[in-house]
Amino acid sequence: MNFLPEKLDQYVVEHSQQEPEILRELSKETWQKVLNPRMLSGAFQGRVLSMISKLIQPKSVLEIGTYTGYSAICIAEGLAEGGVIHTLDKNEELEDLQNKYFEKSGYRNQIKQYFGNALEIIPSFETQFDLVFIDADKSNYPNYFHLIIDKMKKGGIILSDNVLWSGKVIEKLNPKDLDTKALLEYNELLNNDNRIETVLLPIRDGLTISRVKS
């Protein structure tokens, strides 16, 4: 979802770094072969993720929600030398497509994949993370935060996608809409937890940047 007028949004895209060819290929193949292709980060947001990663130069990254690997490749562009992305997804059927583009990207050896329930996998990590990107099932966003906050390095960054949820966060809540309910809780959690400082950016469907206080 775009919150800017179409012409202004197009101007923003045209005056930002363009999407690398490999990611255009991945995006095209995702739209052709995979269910729910709208789950892709997309070209503009991908460049935002890449830029943030390059500014941070993370050594250790956790991504919750791999999908077809688009965002993992974007983040890998900014990894410090020897840096690693641990990326989690519940759908093993996407592994071959992920691997195809991880190989083509040149970041194959820096991306480690895990399949299964993220709520069960995350506690097994003993790593302290410089950067975490959350882009998975919205109903578990608060649970993911509670699992990762003590695994963050001081000054580490948590990125959270889809936090505006097509504008539903400002509409009257349907009690049966568990995703919106969880995101409302999550946004309040990020805004009020004194361990972090947070800015919510109206980029695409909403991207929150939270910094763990030193």
C-alpha cells in the first residue's frame, strides 16, 4: 500500500537507487510461481533495507520471514566482512527458489536458512544481533519482540514491516481481526518500551525502526 499520491510516489521511486537486475528477476519469478507475491518487500523498500544495512554494516542479522529471499539479499548487501544472516521461514517449499537466488547473489555463504516455527527456533540462538528484520505472521509480532529484545546488541536495530497494515491500525477494530489487533499491541509496545527508541516511517505499508538504547 502507498500512502503518497501516485505521482509523488512515482517521483520518489524514480529518484531513488534502482533495483538490481537479480532482484528484478527474483521479483518476476515470485509473481509467476509463488502464492501471495504481494508479500515481497518490493523494489523501493528493498533499497531502503539495503541502505539501512549499509549504514549499520551488521555482523549478525536475524530475519523472521524469508519468503522467497528478496529482503535477505537486500540486507546482505550491507553485511560487514564475515557477517551472517540467519533467516527463518515456515514454508520449506520455498527453499529451492531461495537457494537459486542466494547463489546468484553471491551471498550464499553468508545466509543461513532455517525452516519451522520461529517461536521455537529463536530461543535456540546464542548470537547477539546487530540487526533484526521482522516480516512474518503479524499475530506473533509481540511474541517475536519479547524473544529477540534480550538477544540484541546495544545500539542494535529492529526493523518491523507492515506496521500500518493497509491503514487498518486507525480504523475501528473488528474483534475477529487478530492480525490488526496484534499490530496495534505491537506498535504500542515499541512506542512505550523504555529499552528502545522508535520511529515509524510511512514507507509502503509502514516500516518501524527501533534502536536498542546503549
